[in-house]
Amino acid sequence: MMKPRLQDVYRLLMRLALRHPLSLLAVAMLGVLVSLLLTVTHLGFHTDRLDLVSSGNRYKQLDQRYSQEFEQVAQGVVVVIRSPDPERAKSFATALAARWQADPTIEQVLYRIPFETLQDKALFYLSPEALEALREKLQQSQGMLEEFVAQPTLQHLFSVINREITRALVGHMFTDFLANDEGQATALDLGVLGALLRQLHERLNRPDVAQAPWDALFTFDPDGAPQDGFLWSDDRQLLFVLATPKADTGDFDQYRRAAQRIRRDLKDLQRTYPDVEVGLTGGDILESDEMAAAQRDMGVATLLSLAGVACLFVIFFKGVMRPTLAVITLLIGIVWSLGLTTLAVGHLNIFTIVFAPMLIGLGIDYAIHFTTRYEAERRGSENIESALLNTYHGTGTGIVTAALTTAVAFYALAFTDFLGLRELGVITGSGLLLILLATFTVLPALLVLNERWRRARVVERAERTRGKDGAYLEPLYRYPWATLAATLCFAGLSLLALGKVDTDFNLLRLQSAETESVVWAQRIFESSKRSVLVAELMAGSLDDVERKVAELSRLASVEKVDSLLAVLPQDQERKRPLITALRPLLVDMTGPQDVPESIDLEAFRGTLQRLDAKLVGDDEAAQPAAGDAVDQAHEAHRLIAAVLHRIEGMGKAAAEQALLAFQRDVREDLAAKLALLQRNLQAEPVTLADLPSELQTRYVGKTGKYRLFVFPAEDVWDYPALARFVEDLQAVDPDAIGAPVTNYEYIQAIKEGYEKAGLYALCGILLLSFLTFRGAQPTLLAMVPLGVGAVWTLGLMALFNVSFNMANLLFIPLIIGMGIDNGVHLVHRYLAARRHAEQPIPLPRSTGKAVMLSTLTTIVGFGSLMVSQHHGIYSLGLLVTLGVGSVLVASLTTLPSLLALLGSGRQESAPMPAPSRKTSLLKHLLGEGRPS
């Protein structure tokens, strides 16, 4: 049995609207209530980027394996502390960590690793070369230490140093700078003297601060950095506190509450530490800041767009009632879409959250075309029935075709591998069809009720011929050849600029450059060449750890690998005999005993003056050795002068008090370091059980597997660097996880998704348009606004220096939908008019007005996004404005010019034969003619 033609469907819808408008609205409102109830009670949010990637299930399984094996590592929040005084920075970190220990919004905090448990085995952490250097220092200083232990006074210590320097100078004079194996002079080590003088000068200036004078001799760190356990950057300029915030899974910005609490805590603490600079960044904070900025900017943009669209409606319709009915229809369709989304998908994500603004920008077009044509019909008829029926016949096929082609553009996203795009395609495509249904049912019912309520009389015109419609913006296509020449000229210029259109897939640059978390993420990388994005690998054994560390360390894209090997000393068996060799130097040495406190100020000053004379007395003495000793001698001379000057200025009593305090520091520090060395000489090699619990849980899993942290050598926010890093990682271990891997998979999936979707959409639209128009010529004509507008957009992108990024790629289905929408309406109206006129108008007033208004509402709606400080949202608004604006210009100039040329050619040719009774079924179904 033959299906009813669209004309019969239109007639049925018209009768329902006329006879049962309240029933139609009641059914529509019932759908609204059910949809709202479903949405409020069952619609959820997915905020994890892996939720958007079809391969995300694999990475989620890997992440689940990691979560089951390892304790969570605090790194989602990174507090950056910077102060000229390291002690102030450490005090701030300690106070912050103490506050967060009982904070319910912070699940985990790490600010310091207690290395005290490893102090008795510290020698195993020195390299063999450092152990050799320590042995040499102890040999050189053994006599000095023994004499000081026997008589632990400050004056005696500097007297011994003076005597040793004198002996060294005399030795050098007689041996002509005793040469070492490389033929260079043996350097006299003045490092201990310089360290003592620096500490003494500091004590004289800051009597309340205790000193550790023997660090230069008894160092346990080859780089000279104290092992305080705090998390310093490599340049020791930045101190970090790491934390894991508690997520609110029901909130789209799941870290909003935690981020607010963290910033409040930092602000409170800075009142106590006004001299400390503090910044906040980390993956979770970056995400929260981005969500907050997007929501804030979208709210402002929504208000601006609503105001702009309202102004456009008033200007075009010269009233508010019918535009209001169009908006009501649109909102009903969107609410239906929410209900369908809840039933079919069950959640929204960071992509599909924008489906409502997209439906507003595209779906309002159907109501605009319907309402505009209805007004034109009402001006020519007093009969509501005929006006409504003619509106269905005149715009129905165009609206249906435009809705189907735009829906196809979005449904094409459902065939991609990117889950986020698939869901966006299904939700938006289905939403457009529901808005189409509302346009054909709810809107006519509202128009009928409005007519009955107003009981307005229609002013008859002299010319009442149905379909009589004047030209719209005729000067734009009055000279078609000139318009087409200009079109080709601009297209050629745009194609020349094609090579200047770039891509920027840096996710960090989507946010405002002034955002605190973005600023500090950049500062961390500039200061330490470390990214806040870190990858993780798993190893089954220590041999596997060693293999992976070796392979990763050879990669240019890897800056550092942090693993158990970094905290367990290497070559411990090789170091055993080197540590044993230190025992004869220290076995009989004990710490100095307490003695009565006294200081001979004048004798001490005399000792310093004699030391100074040895260092700079003459040219020979000024250079007692080669290399660094020259600089050490000059530094010691400068420090002696500073100390003597400070003693002179303090007064005798104050100077003696300060010197006595420093004498205690020297005695106590030496006793502590000798005792520590004695314990180290008896220590066994370091084992896993010796490590602090913080390190054990960081590197070792519950079943004995090991975790590796891999730091990139480049800024992996930049996509090329990210691709190199992740591809190198996956070559070593395909199961690598972490933020860099997630970002890489996310970007790859979006890129491939849009590429496939664009191809599928074009193929589907071409096929649907061909089936609609039953010919290649009208199909190609309908594609003209899209094709020309797309080419012009590329030129404008180069002109305005706009790059494609992860946010504005959403522009692709938008411009396809708008371009096809305009082309289909114009070509359909032209073909319908051609059956009744020898030379149809290329751009009738009602159609041109509808095309103009529908496109301008999209431009205003998305153009309002340019107020956003979020760069991704701003770029989407700018790109849609450029693209849809180009489509509008092509719709009002290029396509009407082509239609004008076709119309003039048709007028000169022979009259076309009347349509055959054997017109195809599809043509009848789409209402392109009536059987004769």
C-alpha cells in the first residue's frame, strides 16, 4: 500500500492545529514534564576524559589495575612556595600540611619525606667518587680534628688552621707545587676555612640562628644540598606541597569545592607569611579552573546571546508575540531532547554539555522559516486554514530536508571512534528531529491560539495572489556575473592563505593565560624543566625496573625516571670496602667534651689577622696552590675582613657572647657529625624495609610490583612534544598510563573523529540532497553556500590568525549544518517558484528574511562567546562567527546569482514540458509537485 504523501501529512497536521490546539499543547507539555522529571532524577555527568575515548576502557582497566596495586599518589594539587629564606618556605609548607591533615576535602597530602630513618646509612648514598673524596678530606683534616677534640675552643681551632696553612705554604715553596698524576699542582683545600668563616659571619649578624659549621667537611650529598626531606625543585627555588583533593562526583566541576577550600587556606596562611609567594596548580586544579571559567563565561555569553537574539526578533518581526511563540516551541523541543538523552544515553559529558546551545542556534531556524512564511501567507489571505496549509506546503519540504541534512551531519559523528563525539552526534541529531516535530505540531497550535486570542483582522492587499513575494536584497545579485567573479576572487585569495592556517592542540592554551594554575604550571617548567604531567609505568621485578629505567633514560623525550632505584643506593657491595676504609681515620675519634666557656677576644682577632696575612701577604703566598684554591683564598680574605669589621662594630661584650655561641655550635655540630659517621661505619646496606613508608607506598605495590614515574624532557602541553613522549613511552611499555597518555589519546581520538565525521557527513548530505532534489544540479546548488563559505572561512582564519584547536573543531558540524540549511531552503523555494513563474525570483523576501534571521541568530548566539576569557571558548565563538558569516554572505550573493543565471537561461530556452503523471514516489512524498 502506497504511503501517504507529505501533502496529506501537512493537511492532517493543519487540521489538528486548527481543531485541537489545546490537545496538542497538552500532549507537548506532558512530554515536557516527563522529560524534566527524567532529567532531574536520572541524568548524570561524566567528567573523565577517558569516558570520551572509545579506547578509554583499556586505559580505565589499566588505571583500575594500578589503583588495586598501588596507593594513590598525591599530585592532583601542586602548591608552589617560593621565598628568599628556605626556612620560611619550609615553615609555610609544614603549617599548610598540618592544616590539611584533618581536612575532609583533602584525601592525601605530601610535603616532606622523613629521611631521618636513613641517616645511619647515609654513606651508602654517596657515590664511590664522593666516598674517596670524603676519605681524602678526613685524611687532610685528621690532625686538625684531633687537636680540636682535645682542646675544643674557637681560638685553638683557627690557630690549628693557621698552622696547617703555614705548613702547606712552606711545603709548596720547597716542592715547587707538588704535581698530581695529571701534572697539575695539588690544590690546598681552603673549603673548611671558608665554611667556618661564613658560618661565623652569619652567627655574628644573626645571633639567634644556630649554625652547622662542619657541613663543608662532612657532606652526605655530593651536590651539597641538605637532605631535609622537603620537595624542592632541582634549582631549590621552588618548594612543593602535593595533595589529592576529594572529588564531588555529582558536580560537573568535581573539584570546585576542594579548590575553593584550598585557595581559602592559602590566603589565610599568607597573612601569617606575607613574605612568602604561593601559587596553585596541578592537574585537578587546572581542570577545576577550566570548568569554572567555562561555566562563568558561558553564563555571560548566554545572557548576551539572549538579548541579541531578542533584538533581532523584534527588528525582523516588528513585534514580540510570534517570536515568543517560536522560542517556546524551541524550548519544548530542547526539553524533549533532554528526556531522550536521559533515556538513550543517561549522562552528559564535557562535549555533550554544549548540545543545548547548539540546538538553540540550529533549531530556531525551523521556527523562523515557518513563522516568516506564515506571516507572508497571512498578509495575503484572511483564511487561517489556507495560510497555515500554504505555509506547510511552502516551507515543509525545505524545513524537513534542512533538518534531515543537518541531523545527518551530526549523526555522522556517531560513526567515529571517539565516544564523546558519538554521544554528541546522537544527542544533537535526535534533538534537531524533535525540534522539527515541535515546529510542525506545537508551533501551528500556538499560532492558531494566538490568532483566536487576538481576533485580529488581516489587512487585505490589492494583490492577493498566493505566493506573490518580492525580491530580497536584490542589489547583491543584480549583476550575477560580477558577483560570481568576486566570489571566485575571494575564494582564490583564501586558497592562497590555506598554508597559513595552523593547528594548535595545546590543551593548556585553551585556558586564559592569566589563570593562576596556568601561570604556575609554566613557571614550574621554566624553573625546573619539569611538567606537572607525569606518566607512570609498572614493572614486575627489580630487574624489570632496571631494564625500563635504562631504556627510558636513553630517550631524548625523557628528562628523568623516578623509581625505586632513585631511593635505593646502587653498587652497595662496591661501596662496602670504601666505607670500611674510613674506619681507621675515625675509630679513635670521639666528639669534643664540654669545657668552661671562655673566649680571648684579642687573641682571636690576632689569629684571624695572621691567617689573613698568610693568604694575601705577597704574590707567592696569595697563590698557595692551583685551581679553585685561588678563589678560596680571596673569599677567605674577604670573610676575615668582614668578621673583623663586625666584631669591631659590636662592642667587646656582644662580640664575646656571639663568639661563645658559635664556639658551642662548632663543638656540638662536630660531636653530632662524628657520632653519625661512627654509626654509618657500622651500618649494613640499605634494604626496602629501611625506606620511609612514604617511599615504600610510592614505589612498591601491594603484591610486590614496582611503579615508575617518567618526567618528560619537553613541555608536553605542546602536541608535537606530547606525541614524541607518549610514542616513546609506549615503545618501552604499551601499558603506560598517566595524564600525558590520557591527553594524547584524547587529542588523537578527537582529530580522527572529526576527520571521519566530516567525510561521512558530506557523503550522507550529498546522498540525501540528491534523493530530495532528484538531480545533480539542485544538489550541487544547495551545497554552494557551504562550499564557498568554507573556503572563505579558511582565508579569514589566516587573516585573523585563528588556529584549529580542541575546542573550536566543534565548528565543523555547525558550519555544515548551517551551510546546508541555507542552501536547501533557497534551492527548494526556487524550484517551487519555477513551476509557477517563467523567471522565478532567486531570493524571495520571506525566504531571504528567514535565511538572514536564522543565520544572524546563530552568529549572535555563538559570537557572544567571544567575551570569554577562556581561549578555547573565545576561539569557537570567533570561528563560528567567521564561518557562519561567510555562509550567510554566500547564501545572499553567490547562490542567488547562480539561480538568477539559471532563471534567465530557462527563460530563453523552450518551455519545459509539464510534469509526467509518473513522477517518482519520493518526489510526491517530499511534496515537490501535485499530480496533474
